[in-house]
Amino acid sequence: MRRHSLHAIVIGLVLVGWPGHAAPEPAKPEKSLYERIGRYDGISAIAEEYLRTLRADPAFARFKGRGADSLRRAKQMLKDLLCEMSGGPCSYPGRDMKTAHGGLAITEAEWAGSMKHMTNALDSRHVPAKEKQEFLALIEGVKGAIVEGGR
């Protein structure tokens, strides 16, 4: 019986830690990309800057035909999409990317130009390199549904 008691004490010390020694703290889970890029305010600023520079670029003139209300809606949809994609609490209520961009005949060159504008928007918000890479990778993930003949 005495041997069993000693065995139980040793197991207990192993499980809870030796006296005077703190048990190692469990690793904290990494924050979501959404959290690391500034939550909704960060997403909103990135989307606003992206759309501002994209609309000013003559290479994207064919996409300018929107009224003020339509543009506000498009901005909100982009913010919701980016928020959801980056792990935020938003829910994107729009159509899937293939349906939303069907018939626009978006080219590889337009995709590359768009990604340049997104990269610049991330840079303007001083998004760190790791987060910028993760964010751009999320967007690249939908390329095949947006670019005609894309991946």
C-alpha cells in the first residue's frame, strides 16, 4: 500500500509539476490574420485604398460605370469578403466569385494590375511582410474563379 501511495504522489507531481517549479504555459494560439492586420478598421482602410487607386488607374477604366450607391455596395461587399477571408467575424453575403465576375473577361494582365493595387494598399497601411504575404495568398486563392482562363 505504501508503495502505491508513493507511486501516486510521483505521478501527481509529474502531472501538476514539482514543488517550486512552474509548469510550462501552453502556447498561445496565434491571432487570426484579421486581428493582425487591424481588425475591421484595418480591412476597411485596405479596401478603401485599393478601390481608390484601382478606380484612378486608366487600365481599369472599363470598370468605372457605377453609380454612387452601387459603388458603396461594392465597397461594403469587398470589406465583408476580406474580413471573412482573413478570419474576422464578418459574413460575406454576396455571390461566389465565378458568378460575380462571369462575363467580365478579366485578363491575366488585369489580375496582375489589381494585385499590384492591393499590394500597394497593404503597404500604405504598413502591413508587416508576413501578414501581407498571407493576405495576398488568400486573394490569389480566388484567381481561378475571377480570371477567364485563370488556373
